[in-house]
Amino acid sequence: KARYLLGDAYETGHGIARDCERALFWYKKAAENGEIMAMDRLSKIYGTGLCDQAENPEESMKWLKKSGAIKRDILKHSAQKK
């Protein structure tokens, strides 16, 4: 979660100079380590052109699908516990 929070700090400029390039770097590191919030954020950034990025629907869908797959696995696992 620390990588996601660092990405958020760089994106928003909270407590640190705003730097979208570094924000994306840390969001990607977090997402590659399974952080769902980072995957969702990357999907939104690429889907809407936030953080100085050109809209990239393919990249947006890539991250959305990855986060969706993990969410389905979590729901499936929690349903099996009941």
C-alpha cells in the first residue's frame, strides 16, 4: 500500500512536489504487486487523460481487467468461507 500512497502523493502534490511521471511510476509498481487501488487509479488516469496523460483506452482496460480479476477472486474466496 505504501507504493500506492506514494503515487497518490506525487499525483496530488500532498506533502511533496506534484510529479505525474513519478506518480505513474509508483502506481505501476503498486499495481504490479497486486494493489487493486493502484490498478483502478491507473485505469482512471489512462481512461480519462488525468495526470498529463493522453487518453489510452487499451491501457485503461488492461488495468481495469486486472483489478476486476483480483476482485472476483476475493469475492469467490470469501463466498467459499461462508
